[in-house]
Amino acid sequence: MPQQLADNVCFALYTATNSLVRAFRPILDEYDLTYPQYIVMHSLWYQNEVSLKELSNDTRLDSSTLTPIVKRLENKGLLTRNLSDLDERKKVISLTDKGWQLQVEATALTEKLVSRSSMSADKIEQLRLLCLELDTELSKAE
């Protein structure tokens, strides 16, 4: 049985997430992005021209959270929302040239963040894999 709050895995993940977002904030401020906006952009750099539903599945952000984020990114000129050629009821979210250029600049973001940690690349990769495994296992229970 946990002896103190920090002994709980939920609390450890929560505080680590908050620390990570706080560490990202000044770096993302340089690009006028919030962390959720960065997540959306990152998803689009891997798979462009997707529906809101596909983007929601990839980012794990529900559509009520995702829609305003996409609108803000569109207002910043980083992406567009256009009607699908295949189904005019759907909109396709696509990166603009400015959105693609941000990817080039953002590759340094992760390097900056990793340099702030004394964790080895192997430990960071282990942590990533464990978090994904935990997400998969907990998602099965839903």
C-alpha cells in the first residue's frame, strides 16, 4: 500500500506530464503554439489530409476539444479545412506550406527538451513504451 502520494503511479504520471508540458511551454511559445496545438500539428506531420475523426483517433482528443484547436491552427495559417472530394459531408484537414515549414523548425523542439533532462535516450524510449503499454491495457477496460 502506498505510503505517500508520490508512491501512486497515477500521481507520478500526472506530475511528470505537468512537468513535461511546463518544459515544452517556453519552447512552444517561440512558435505561438500550445501543447495541444503542437500535438495536432505533430499528428498531421505524420499523416496529412485526414478527417476530424481520424485526427481525433490519432491525438486521442475528443472532437469538442479538437475542433477549436483546429480552428485556431487554421487562423494561424498552419492548416486548412476543405470539403472532401470523395464525400462533401466531410472536411479534410491539410497542412499549408507554413504548417510544413513549422515541422522543419520543430525538429529541434524534441532535442531541446531532451537536453533539459539527464535521462538517457534508452530510458526515455523505455518510458515511452511503458506509457503506450499502459494506455493500451487501460483502453481495453473501457
